[in-house]
Amino acid sequence: MDVTILARWQFAITTVYHFFFVPLSIGLSLLVAIMQTVYFRSGNETYKRMTKFWGKLLLINFAIGVATGIVQEFQFGMNWAEYSRFVGDIFGAPLAIEALMAFFLESTFLGLWLFGWNKLSKGVHLACIWMVAIGSTISSFWILVANSFMHQPVGYVIRNGRAEMESFGALIANGHVWVQWPHTMMAAICTAAFFVLGISAYHLRRPLSEAGHDMFRRSFQIGAIAAVIGVVGVILAGHAQAQYMIQVQPMKMAAAEAIWETEDPAPMSLFTIASTPEQRDLFVIKVPGLLSFLAYNRFEGAVPGIKDLQAEAEATYGPGNYTPNVFLAYWTFRAMVGAGFAMLGLAVVALYSVLRNRITSSTAFLWLLIPSIGLPYLANATGWIFTEMGRQPWIVYGVMLTSEGVSATVGVGYVLMSLIGFTLVYLGLIAATIFLMLKYARQVPGEEPQMSKQPSLRPAPAGD
């Protein structure tokens, strides 16, 4: 076993699991803030019940997300100590700002919001949840500033074998941040929207009181509007990100499309079966010129192929394999895009049913929305796997190889043991999270659990 491979597996497992919770925290905090704003302005008690119901699920998600995020950051000083030593002056700055400026803002005001019901004034209490939403948004920005340096290193110099920050402004102005952050934010809105839609659909197909039905109908409306905004936004932001990717990381785009030779105009692959060792297609279905259009907004323009990019990298950096895992990049990219367009179709139908006042007219569609909660999670996970795997073999693109970032003093046995341990612990956390989410998502605010409504089986006391 190779320590680098094990360290990558451990970081991948902990990161993907942590990112299950991040988009929902960002998106749901915004939707809860909107719900409470409507309650503040209208005084309608339905929106107060909505705020508490979805806020409870937000709190569960936030708590698990914090626990998994702390574990993730510890790895920089353990399995990836050489990476931290090399870029710590740069990478550590936005992460420190994220913790001091955003995380503490988010967690402090979330606590005030949780315990401030009927203790704080309505305006101050409302401001607390908006500060949570703002803190979550700021947090995502600073984390992506750090991550974007790994994809497009800017504002640094190499001194004494280490990368040192030369321009903090360059880190913030990094073009990679400004295509990645909107994409991530829109994905967060999608995640929260389908979470709200799916749970609302679950309740709307059940017998409910008039108040319960009204609450989940209104939740469905908010979820449908947010879903359309989020999906359209993520598609537009993703298009901009893909065009930027061709400029700064052409090898990633070539791997995503399994393009072996440079082509002009470049076709887009709909389905490809390829022999990666031989770098050739065995079976392919392509749309002529479509990739050039997506890359340059015209049906012409060269998109570099893997073979030419590999030769350029060898000429620049020396002998080595600079091609990422094409199979993984190709299929994770398609899983992300496929999930995105599936969400687009569902979001449009959901919004149409809202506009036509036909939310409950199709039981089959309500049933379909329940498992669709998983679509944004699939898109988020595969999107991040593609983003990080497509950068390989670089941990800092063009500056430091992934194999150079792993700790020199951590042996295979230690990493393997911690990998197994973390995986088992996270499986337990998954079970606990699912249990808590199901328990509280099934409850209807202001209504007794279904079992309590059943007639008592005990004999009546004498004389009754």
C-alpha cells in the first residue's frame, strides 16, 4: 500500500461526507431567514411554524457539519504536513479569516436564534437568522479562496523552498474564485430547495389538518421558486466555470470529455467507451461542434487534447504522467450534469404546479419529489470529485505535486488505521443523522404524533 493513496482516500471520504452538510446549511439558512422575514412582515403564524420546523432540521445539519469539518482540517497538519509547510502562509490565511469572521459569526448568532424565541424582540431575532445566512455565505467564500489557490495559484513567491504570500488582494481577485463561488452558492440553494420540496411533498400526500396542509403547501411554493432560481443559476454559473476551465486547466476539460487529440471544431461527447491505456475511443456518440460552442460561444475553436497537453506538461515540468484519471473525470462530470438537468425538469414542473394551483393534483409527482432530495447531493459529491480529481497529479496546480504534499513521517499503518476508524465513525454519524432527520422531518408542527390520536385500549374507569 502507498501512503499517498491512503491519505488521498481518507481526505476524499472525510471531505465528501463533510460536503453533504455544507450546501444544505448555506441554502437552508437562507430559506429559513426568508420564511421568518415573511412572518415578521405579515404576522402570519403559519410562517412562524414553518420557520421553527425547517430551523430544527437546519440545526441538526449544522451540528453534524461542524463535527465533520473539524476533522477535515486536522488532516492538513497530519497526513498533509508537507503541503501545509509549503503553502501554509497562503492557504492558512483565508481559512483563519473564515473561522474568525464567518464561522464564529454563524455559530454565535445561530445560538442566539435558537434560544432567543420569545426572549429577543422580533426584529433582533430576525436579524440573528439573517446573520447566520450571511455568515454561511461568507464562510463559503473564504474556503473557496483557499481552494482556488490550489487550482490557480496567484499572489505568491517561492522563498527558501516555501510559497509565501506576496499579494492578499490577488488571492481575493483570483478569477477561479469568481466562477467557483457562484456555482457553489447556486448549488447550495438547489440542495435546500429540493430538501424543502421533498419533505413538503411527503407531508402533502398524507392526511393533514388544515393548518398542517397550509404550512407545507406554502413551504412547497418557496421550495419550487428557490429550485428554479438555483438550478438555472447553477447551470449558468457552471457554463462560465467550464469556459474559464479551458483557459486555466485545459487538461481537466480534456479529461472530462475524453478528448485524446486536439480538435477544431471540437465535438461534445454524449457517451464514450474508451481504452485509457491506449488513449483511444472504442465507442463514442458525439455532437459535432458543441464543445467548441460551450467553450467559446461559437461553433468553432480548438479544444486541446490530452496527448498534446501531456506533451506540453512534460516539456514544462519534466518527465511524468500529468493526465488525471480520465474514466473518473468523464463519468463524475456526466453524473453532475445529468443530475442538474434532472433537477431542472423537476423544478419547472413543481413551479408550474404552484402557478396553476395544482400542487396536490398529482400524487405520482409528489412521490417522485421525495427521492429527488438525493439529486443535489449526487451533483455536489460528483462535482467536487471531478473538480479535485481533474486537477491531479497536482495538489497546487503547476507548483506542487500531490505526492510531494503527503507527510514524510506518517507511515502506512497509521494512515490505514485512521482511514478505517474515520470511515466507521462516519458510518455511525450517517446513521444518527438519517435517524434524526427522519424523526423530526415526519413531525407536523402543532399536531400530535399519529399514534397519540388512536383511541385508548385501556378499559374505562368504573362509573364513566
